[in-house]
Amino acid sequence: MAVALPPPPPDWPAQADLDYERVRVLGSGAFGEVWLARRRPENNKTTDEYVAIKGVSINNNNEG
């Protein structure tokens, strides 16, 4: 049974979803999230290539 993934961050690049399949969130913090992702087989000659993709949230707050 497949587990439903949380939605990607709002600033997640569309190209990332074309090239990679999101697996799970590795961590999150004040500046965004890091996802474990697997390169889609049609974009990869080898299988099981995993990468970490960082989604950085940029806010327009006037801090510091």
C-alpha cells in the first residue's frame, strides 16, 4: 500500500517533479525542507539513483 506524500513546498520547481519521484521528507526547518527523491527511470540509464533535494523557502520578511 502506497503512503500518500505531503504536498511539495509552494516554490518546488516543476522540473524536479518531471525528473525525480519524491520519496519522503528527510528533514525540515525554518528555511525549507529536504526531500529524498529517486530519479525517474525514463530519465536515468541506471536504476535506484537517489538524491536529496532541498526546497528553500524565501520569505520577504524584513528580519534583522
